[in-house]
Amino acid sequence: MMRILSGIQPSGSTHVGNYLGAIKQWVSSQNPDAYYCVVDLHALTLDIDPEELREKTLDCVATLLAAGIDPEIATLFVQSNVAAHAKLNWLLECVATFGELNRMTQFKEKSGRQKGYRVGLLTYPVLMASDILLYDAQQVPVGDDQRQHLELTRALAERFNARYGPTFTVPVGFVPHAAARVMDLQEPSRKMSKSLSSPLGSLYLFDEPSEIEKKIKKAVTDTDGEMRFDPKKKPGLSNLLDIFASFSNETPQDVASRYSRYGDFKSDLAALVIESLAPIRTRYRELRSDPGQLSAIITLGAKKASASAEPVYERAAKAMGLIGG
Ligand code: TYM
């Protein structure tokens, strides 16, 4: 059995990029040794209203359950409920260097957009490394944009093991073949994102069907009319083919070969996305209207995750020379 860990931030609304790049993989690889967390501590790196954070955290848990994570099989938990994440974060901040964090692409992008950004924005990848290393994760299913953070996690684990003795499992990333980087529908040179998209650029999991149809119809393509998968020369169309292929479990080339007109293809894509998301949406509504059930699942997840994480934290603390209680 493969020990797996992955996480998702509860900021913003979950989009099709999150679903195809990560959550779909989580569902298909879930097992009793899989840990999935809603990383609410990470969401604090940007200014978020406390009430909004509470609601979004519950939305996110309900979304993962609705998408098919089964809490009787895998462990689904909220990061801040497991104290070991913040504790290991400090130990690893004393292993990471300023230079390597300052080089992270996401930090450079996000810090460049704000004045007086929070220190947490810089140290964010160390907390992510703590999330992963605390569970002795072997595999981390993520979208393409998390590769650099994963490399840092591996580097920190190796450095820690070399300096303080074998302590952490060195994880590998698992990036899906299809839809590893779903692009913005209006600006296909930019990834689909929770915060930065143009109004028609992101397809959210709980968009109304009419909205999904509109966004796909208006998605930017090109004018040569040739139905072919070529992300460099035809980024808009290739992104749509990639989304189709990921939902239908085909290759984008096979999908392209069935169509000659963009309009027909877009109509079928909209129908496929709407049909695939419909059961998730129904289940989400049920879960979200039953706070008792959601809260029981969160409590169970916290208990299971803490039982795995605490001994690993103790192992690391002892290796560094902390005397423990
Ligand atoms: P987050 O919340 O931005 O995204 C959650 C997951 O969705 C993937 N993703 C995408 N995949 C394809 N196309 C896109 N346009 C797209 N946008 C997002 C992300 O790669 C991710 O897998 N730092 C992480 C959260 C995190 C984490 C962890 C992940 C914290 N601790 C430990 C793995 C392991 C993040 O901000 O993901």
C-alpha cells in the first residue's frame, strides 16, 4: 500500500484545475494509508476574513467528500486540527535557508503583487514540507504548479536525514498525465486559478450548468479551424481538449480526431463537464446542509491524522536534540 499525502487550500472556490489536477487523483488512489488535508493554515498567508475562512474550510471538506473521498477508507482532515504541523514547521524552518525560499517561483509571483506581504508567504513551502513529511508520505499527488515545492520538500528531508540521522521518508511527486496544468479559458498562457482569473476564465465545480456552457462557448481558441492537440501553437483549443480527455479518460489526440468543428466540440465538452459534475454538486449540497455529519467527519479525521503525525514529530524533535516531555 502506498502512503499518500496531499492538500488543498480552502481559499477561493474549487475549480476544474484543482479537480482534474489533484482531487480526481486523490479519489482514485485513496486507501487506508492515504491522508488528504484542507490546509487552512496556508490560507492565512493572504488576508482572509475569519468568517470566510471558517465557511470555506467547511466548503472544502464537503467538496472533497462529494468528489468521492471516503472518510472510512482514507483520512480526511483539517490541517490546523493537528498541532504537529505547526510544530514540525518550526523545526524545518531551522533547516531551510532564506535563499532557497526566496527563490520559489510562487513566492516571487505572489509577493510581487502585494506590498507588506506576510512572512508566512515566504515560509509557506516549509509548512507544506511539514505536511508531507509528518505522514512518511511516499507519494504526493499534485498538479504541475507544485513541483518546485515538492523538490524543496525532498531537499529538506534529505538535508535533515544527513544532518540528524535517518528520520524522514523522502517523497516523490505524482503529477497526472492529463490536466496537470489546466489553463485559464480566457488567457490560456496562464493557469486556471482561484484568485486571479478573469470572470470567464475559471470553471468552478459548482458553477450553474448555464454558466459552464457560457464559459466554454466563450473560451478563447484560434482562427485556423484545425482540430488538433498542440499546446504550443494552439494553447486555447489544446487546453479544452485536455479538459475533455481528463473527464472522459481518453487522450486529447483521440478526442481531437472525432471532431472537425470547434462549435460541435465545445457543445459536447460543456455537456460532458455538466454531466460529470452533477452528482458531485448534488452530494455537496446534501453534505453542506448537514453540519453535524461534517463536524463528526472532521473530528474523526483529526484523531486519525494526529495519531500518525505525533510520533513522526517526536522522532524529528528527538533527532534534533529536544528533550521532550
Ligand atoms: P492549491 O490549493 O493551490 O491547489 C490544490 C491542488 O490543485 C492543483 N491545481 C491545479 N492542477 C491543474 N491545473 C490547475 N490550474 C491547478 N491549480 C491548482 C495543485 O497543484 C494542487 O495539487 N501548496 C498547495 C497546498 C498544499 C499541499 C500540501 C499540497 C499544502 N500542503 C502538501 C500537497 C501536499 C496549494 O496551494 O494547492
